[in-house]
Amino acid sequence: MLKTALVSDRRYMLHVAGRVHPERPERVETMIEMAEGLNRPGLAPLTPREATVAELELCHGAAYVAAVEKTAGMQRFDFDPDTHTSPATWRVATLAAGGALTAIEAVLGGAARNAFAIVRPPGHHAVANRAMGFCFFNNVAIAARALIERHGLKRVLIVDWDVHHGNGTQELFYDSAAVMYMSTHQYPFYPGTGAIDEVGAGAGRGYTVNAPMPATFGDDEYLRIFDSLLIPIARRFNPEFVLVSAGFDCHYRDPLGGMRVTEAGFLAMTRRLKRLAAECCADRMAVVLEGGYDLRALADSGRAVLEELGREADEPVPAPVAGGRAIPIIQRARYFHDRLWRLD
């Protein structure tokens, strides 16, 4: 059984985006209660630390970080029509970024083989100088930048299976060959980015891999994309650490998305990434919570991922039995990536 660091804290409930806002405190409460009731050997609970201003500025401009800090104690500030603060938001947002940092530090330090960070608010829409899409600081991007600039890694992989494209993460690393960003997402959909021909620029050309999918795609389509596109490219990239932006809003029960992924699908995607981490980087992998707005689906899917993180990487990885609808997307994406990655 692999040891998994479980980063969580009820202080994440103190950020309140609005009484009827889908990104509500109960999201993290239901995940923590699920984890507390999980009978899985090898879980190592960890309390997250707050990210420092310098750590936030690894990905965000100083003026923007200061603007978020100024909202501390304010009753409400609207960064956009979907992204609102409450008096505790600044502190909770630094704790969310710090939770992702706590997760990678536990893995790098040998306290665990992998990690799951139950954090909020989510992060993958936050760009360098703007909050959007419920996100203030880009938690996973800050962790990736810390791995490179603070810990000396050369190659970090981010896989984002949230139903929404992680425009912030993509933008932050679009011209970088040190961070490969891969996204499966519903398209067209918020925020409108993540087209198949968005592949990176300059030194980063080929290091952004998008698999935009129409609504109603489910487990088989996702897994066929993983097996025929994402995992082959990721193996060529040979990451030294695997980060997952784990949004569970592509679950079939989610009220915001239109996808059909089940708990078995999340388990299967996790198994593939865990196998990749075992092959490339001594199991070093951290999963960080993004979206997911049906509480039952969130808890059940999170449980499937947490349980899979504990299994040895030699578990079989069954191929999808269907998923033919994904083939045109795979073929089109490979057109853009075959030359660099020499896919078979």
C-alpha cells in the first residue's frame, strides 16, 4: 500500500462566495468527512500552511496579489460576476495555494509517495493578474513553479481533467518547455479557451496538449484519449513530478457540466497517471482539488481517487471497450503533436 499525504483543513470553509454560489463551503466539508471515514491504510493527514507572498508571486503579479490582500476583512468584493470575496477569502486563498505546496513538499521530502490536497477556492482559471471562474490564485501552477524554481526540477507534468479548461494554467506556462500542460475539457464551454490547436508557443510549442470534447463524453472517451494521446506524449516528456488538477465536475451528476464520467472513470484516469509516475518519477504525484459541485459525486469520486492512490502501480490498466467518438479528436491532436513527440 502506497503512503498518501492527505492535506485538508476545515478553515477552507471560511471563504463564502455567496449564499447560492456553487463553489460553496460544503464542497470541502463533504470531502473532509469522506476522507475521515475512509478505512484506507497509509493515509497521512497533514495540515496545510499558508503560501507566502513571494510564493504567490511565483505565478502572480505583485500588484494583483496586493489587490487580493486588500480584500481581507471586507464584506464582499467582486472580481468578476462569478468570483466574489468574503472577509476570510484572502487568508483561505493563501491556504489553498499553501495546501498544494504542502502536498508537493510531503512527497519530495519522502513523507509520502503521493498526495491529495483537498483545497478551496480552486485555482486553474486564475491568470497572472486576474481572478476569474471562482479562482484567485492558481494553486497547481504555483506548486509547479515551486518545483522548478525552488526545488530544481526540470520537467513537471500537469494533467487537468476538470470539465472546464484551465486557461490560467495554460497561459502561465504557454511558452515553457519545463511544464507540460494537458487538459481534457468540455468544449465549447467556459472559459472558451482550450482549442485543439492551442499547443504552446516559442520554447513551449508542443508542451500544451488540449483535448476539447463535446458534451456527453464519458469514461470510455476519456480513457481512449488518455491511452492514445495524453499518456504517450507524457511518457516522451518523461516528467519528474506529476500534478493533477482534479475537477470532478465532469461527473455525470454535476449541475454545471454536461459530461458523463463516473467514479470508475476517475479511478481509471488516476491509475494511468499513477503508472506513469511510477515509470518516470518514483511515484511522485500530487492531486489537487479543483471543481465539482454535486456533493455526492464529489465525495464518491474523491474516495475512488484516494483509494486508487494507495494501490501499487502494478495493478492492471484495462483498455476502454468503446470510446470511438473520441478518435477524430485524437487524430486531430496528433496532427499537431506527432512531429515533436514522434508518437507511434
